[in-house]
Amino acid sequence: MYWKELTAYIIAFSIGIIIIVYLLDIPAFITQNPKIVHGYYITRAWPNVLLDLFFVFAYLLVAAGIIKYLKVDKNFYKFIIVIITTLIITSAWCLYFRSKPITNAFFSQWFNSVGYSSAVYDAILVGFIYLIYERVLDLLK
């Protein structure tokens, strides 16, 4: 099994969430909607942080597949692929939720209130976590 990679991911995710969300409050700054961010990351922190653990992992898996398919070996280009992949995936979800009537579901509320700024926030979060992951992985070798 990939214990080093899993350990590096959990460390990177934890550091990334703490810095980006809880220390710098980047999602509220980017989206300009502190109320919905507070509801997601403070009021219902544990289930939503665990959900983000899964989402970020999924985004990184998609990016890793693209990196492997394109045989990219330069760290800078890998990082750019992570950012672009995240922007595309989150923008697609935003388009989907904004094309439907608003419901009480969180993601309906989220994408309809913050719009495509959510893609910018996700790109910052996932990109930052990716950079930390790669560095931690190097340190674990």
C-alpha cells in the first residue's frame, strides 16, 4: 500500500486547511461571503473538513492522471496542471448548480451565492495542499 503517500497527503491537507481556512480565512476573502464560509468551516467543521479531505484527494487524483498521461516531469508544470484541473472541475460544478433552481442543499447555496470565485478559492487550496504534499513526500524519502 502507499503509506508514505497517504501520510504525506494527510499532513499536507491538515497544514493546508489550517493555514488557508483557519489562519488566513482565504475562502471568506476570495468569495466575499463570510457567512456561508463560517457555516461550512466553523458551524459544521468536522463533517465538511472530512468532505474536503475527499474532494481535494479526488481533484489531485484527476490531476495526477493528467500528469501521468502527459508524462510531465517538471514540478512547475505539475503544479499548473493541478491548478487548471481544479479550476475546470469546480467551474463545471458551479455551472451545473447555477443552471438548476436554488435549493436548501449546501452546494446549491454555495455556488449560487459565491459563483465562480469558488473555483479560484479551490485552486488556491488544492494548489497549496499539492505543494505541501510534494514537499512532505520528499522529506519522507
